Amino acid sequence: MRPTVLLRGYSVEVRRLLIILSLCALVGLWLDHVVWALLVGSLFYLAWMVWQIRRLNLWLLRKNDEPPPESSGIWGDLFDNIYHLQRRQVQEKNSLQAVINRVQETSAALRDGVIVLDWRGCLDWWNPSAQRLLGFHSSDQGKSVINFIRHPRFVSYFEEGDYSEPLEVPSPRFTSKQLQFQVTRFGRNERLIVVRDVTQLHKLEQMRQDFVANVSHELRTPLTVISGYLETLSDSGTDLSPPWQRALAQMQQQSKRMSLLINDLITLSKLETTESGHNHKPVNLEPLLHTVKSEAQALSADKSQTITLEVQTPGLQLQGNEKELHSAFSNLVTNAVKYTPAGGKIAMRLWQAHQQIFFSVSDNGPGFDSKHIPHLTQRFYRVEQSRNSGTGGTGLGLAIVKHVLLRHDGELQITSEPGVGSIFTCVFSPPPMSH
Ligand code: ADP
């Protein structure tokens, strides 16, 4: 449509020019000065053009919404077209502003804090909840987020750049509050942080951990007393009738099981409640595994299993807590001894590859279907209830292994085939040693 409109204005303009020049030529003929008359006419037309350009310029310079000056021909079209273009731009700007306002209203209504950071990690925009939770002021725009959330765990989480898991740290503003930070990258290395107040959840989790720890500690003393009396009774057991002797033996077995359970619960709650990374020292893995092997041999004495230890990379060290690593390795080997029938083979292997340290325990025991693998490290999960009745397991062993590995930059890989055997592999990916 626009070209025809422009063309109409253009033809009006050409006609206007021709009429002016024809009139000038006629006057020129009458006065006998055609060239001069044409020159005067052209100059008049040029002056008129310059005046129109000046009007256009003055109108463009006026910032208000004034309609364009009246004009005809090509200038009239030009004024109208520019005016329409301006109107359309204003409308588009208004609708974009409406979208921005809506987004801002929505994020203002969010209970979670939302922070947008630029590529340098400096504050670009935040919603009122973020302001409330972290105490930002409008003058803080452009300042680094690290200036406001100084907790060392947040600083290393933010700088390391692995945001696959959210991070929980105490609020920098109210120490009684616990905040969860989830960072997402977008655009050109800009970052979006969602801040959530998880104080209530944290309290509940704390209560659960405290409850388990307290109950386990409280149960320990009465159980020690009961086991003590049971021992005394069985020492003088010769006076008891055979049914009583059987009952006593069973009571002793169950109290031993209960004490194992309590010890495992205490170990687990310690792993959950203490900050990882404390007291980490270089641990020599080879001697540790020799100890675990001799303990396993003692345990499997009457099952005559073959237990081997193959160290493919000698002298391996791991930065960690020796007691925790011992407990994890020993749980894996103990399971292999427990579940592998008499005469079976259990192989422990230690090696290093691609900066990772591997420790595996394989057995030719009963194995299990792969559908169980994702659940094995859950507390009290058992592949078959009946299989475990005689093993004296607590159902917490692999949960302990998982927790220990998590605290040592490691993970547990499990493969198993029913009737063939199982392989449990600990894979450690230690951060490069700083010299
Ligand atoms: P438990 O104290 O019952 O052994 P764990 O957490 O150590 O508990 O193990 C969970 C379950 O995984 C066990 O109950 C058992 O069913 C299965 N399991 C663990 N290790 C082996 C293994 N080497 N061979 C076969 N099954 C195993």
C-alpha cells in the first residue's frame, strides 16, 4: 500500500512542478524572457522544498505527540508516513512495557527471591523477596553478589560453577534462617539465582537427625545392661534346662543384632551431622585394605571362602577420613562375605585410571536383579527379606557406604547378575592436589 501512496504523492508533485514551469514559460514568452522566467520558477520551487524540509525537521525535533504539519504532494505523504511509523513504535513500546510490568508484578508476588546477575556475577535485577531475604538496596546494582553472600561454601559453590545441585547456607541477614540457592546460567554467561527460605524444612531434617542420634544413644545403655546379664546367665548356663538355653542363645543373638543396628545408626547420624572435609588427611589405601582383608578373613573363617586383594597401582593415597573409609570398605567386603555361600570367591581390587581411584569388591555370590540397584543404598532396603534373616545385616551398610563416598568426592557403582555374582565399585574423583 505504501508505495502506491508514495507514488500518488510523487505524481502530484511532478504535476505541480510541470504546472509551475509551464506558467513560468507562458509568462516568460509574454515578457520575452523565457529562460529567466523558468529560472525564477525553479528557484521558487527549490525555496518551497527547503521550507518543507525545515518544517519536517522542526516537527521531528518537537518531542511531544503533536500531529504532523499539513502539507500536500510528496511532503504530505512523507509527514503522514513518518507519523504512522512513530505511532506504531509507541504502540509496540507500550505493549512491551506491559509485558515487562507483568513479569515484574509476577516476580514481585513470588515468595522466592529471584536475582539476575550479569556476566561478571554482579547484581543486575532482583525482586522484592530477594531484597527482603538478602537485604539489597537499589544502590547495590552492579556490585558483586559475593559481597552480600560471603559464606565460604556459597563463594566456592558460586565460583566453581557446578550448579547441578542447590546449595543450603545460613542467611547472611538473619542467622536463624536457612536459605537454599539454585543458580541457572542463561544468555551470555549471565546467571539467575533463585533463593528459597528452607528454614522450616531444615528444622524438620535437623529434628529427624537429632531424634535418631538421641534414640540410638539412649538405647545403648539399656542394651549394654541386657547383654551383660545375658552373658552372665549364659556363663552359668549349665544349670538351665535346654529350652531355656535355646531361648538365651536367641536372646543373645538378637541383642547382638540390635547393638549392631544401633552402632550403624550412630555412624550414619554422625556422617549426616558432621561437616565433611574436617580432619581429612592423606590415607594410605594399601595398608587399610590389608586390614579390611584380614578382618574379612576372620569373619569368613568357617565359610572357607577365598578372599584376594589385588593392588594394581601401589602407593595410592586418598585425602580423607581413615575411619570413615575403613567403615565403607569393610561394609562392602562384609556384605560379600555374608551373601556369598561357603567356598565362594571374593576379590578386592585397587587401581587408578584417568586421575580417578577405583576400589572394587566382586563376589560369585547370589547376585540380584538390576531393578534393585537404585534402591540398595536406601536405609533398610533389602533385596529379599528371607535372604537376610540369617545374615544378621542391619540394612544400613550400603547407606553408610554411600554417605562416606559422598564425603570423599566419590560414588558407588553396582553391577550384579542373579546367580553369577555382584561387583561393588567405589570411584573417587579427588580434586587435583595443590602443591
Ligand atoms: P544389610 O545389612 O542387609 O547387608 P546393606 O545396606 O549392606 O544391608 O545391603 C542392602 C542389601 O543389598 C542387602 O540386604 C542385600 O540384599 C543386598 N546385597 C548387598 N551386598 C550384596 C552382595 N555382595 N551380594 C548380594 N546381595 C547383596
